[in-house]
Amino acid sequence: MSVPLKILVPVKRVIDYAVRLPRKPQPRHPHPHPSPQQHNPSPKKPPLIIPKIKPRVNATRTAVETTNVKHSLNPFDELSLEAAIRLREASTPGPKKSPHPSPLVADILALSAGPAKCTDVLRTAMAMGADRAIHVEIDPKTSSGKEKEGGAEGESQELEPLGVAKLLAKVVQEEGRNFVILGKQSIDDDSNQTGQMLAGLLGWGQATQASEIVFEEAQGKEGWMVKVTKEVDGGVETVRSPLPMVVTTDLRLNEPRYASLPNIMKAKKKKLEKKTLEDYGVDGRRRLKVLRVEEPPARKGGGKVEDVDGMIARLRELGAI
């Protein structure tokens, strides 16, 4: 009899991908200079205009400003969570059963490491379909539960990819996980390292940037093989590995579902454990120091040409051809 899947889905709280950081709201008056005849003794409160600007670097030039900014679940982690839920649906008899076979899914565990507000994304994960969650709470001013030593004021103290990989390895061992599926990267630091490091620490097989995940019954023996397809330059690549395994997900894998209101209410009753790095014996001290963060240079305005010959001439002037 094959061993059921015990899935771990790490999730991260990041600045919402659609956000534009607001400046101080400014009142909008219908008439900038109203005359006495236009004066209303009981005027309505003028609506507020919140100008939209690009995300900006903080005052110390060490990170992007995050104060009072909307955060949400990392989009790549949404794909991983959706994939885990679909695996469970495929293993359960019913109208949504997948044409591809799938091992029985015992449970889906979501995990996030960060400040107290990370519980928001964990509740979202459970509303989407995760069975339970673990929050490894980290003080935003420190990275290991100890007082911050060195570094500029306002510098980000979140875990580095290696620290996250070590934490996940401990969770895998303690929770008996045999399948880890996570986003290939987070949209804030774009490191794309955690999944690969985790597979190395565990000694497991790995497949990165998955655009399709299919389980196949192993020939001649009990167990399952995981076939992962990913896009590469000039085509697609398919790899196959036995469980246990680490898979990182890419954008073409699926379209995540929205959490329904009934499921959001049910998520409030699901188990959410609080842990610390010390509980797992993980040192969260940073090994890298951010020297400076700068905004990209402003792009120069473009120009118009009348025809193809004009475009070629202009490109030659610029030394592009």
C-alpha cells in the first residue's frame, strides 16, 4: 500500500502585486475658490483623493517602504497551494476527480515565517483549502528573537533564503512531510533559491518552475513517481522523480481559486499553531548586509518616426545597429 501524501506549502506575506503606495490624502474641492453665493452652510465632507505613486525606497536607503502598505499572499505561493488542493481533489472520488491518478492526500500544512500579520495570509491559505497552519513568529526588528546587532535602522530583518530552507527542513522532519510544493520565488526579493536549497538540505529530488505536475504509479513496485513539466528556452522539459520530492511552481501551472465567504468563516476554526525559530533550533541571523537600495533611473521619453527608413536611421544615430 502506498504512503499517503503529507504536503507542506510554505507561503509568504508580500506587498500586494497590484499596490501603488499612497501619499497623504488630499481633499478635493468642487470649487477651488467658492464665492459667497456658492457657500453652503452645511457642506458635505469633500471626498479624498489618494494620489498613486510608485513604490519607494525608505529613508535609510536599505529597503522598500512597507509601512501602511497593503500586503497579500505571494502569487507564486497561491499557485502552489492551488496545486496541493487539486491533488487532494484528484485523490477523492467525486465530480471533480482528475483524469490523472493521484495518491491519497493525508493533509495540507501551510507555513509562514514573519511578523504577527502573517496570520492573515495563513488564514487565506486555510480558506482556500489548507487543513492547518503553522506561524513561525519573527519580530520585524530582529531575525532570531535576539536584539538586533549592527545594520542600519529600518533594515529588513526577514529570513534569508538559506534560513528559510533550514527552517522548512526542520518542519519537514518534525511533521513527517513527504512532498513540499512552494513558489519558485517571492515577488519582493526574487531570490529563487529556497526550493533548491531545501532539496539539497533534505537530499530529496527536486523539480523547479513547474508548469504541470502529474503523479504516476511506479512500475513494478509500490509507490508513486512525480512527473513535472517546465518551460525552458526553446521548448519544454520533463523530469521524473520518486517521492519524497520538492517542487517549485511557475505561473502557467494553474489559476488559483478565490476563497469563498463560507470557507473564510470555516478557516477561523482551523488549527493555527504559533512557533518560534528557537522551537526548531534555527539560527535566523542574516549573513548578508544590504548596502544600498536605489530606485531605477527614470526612462527617457521616446520619439516618433515617419517610416521604417527613419527608424533605421535613428537606430544608427543611437549606435544600436
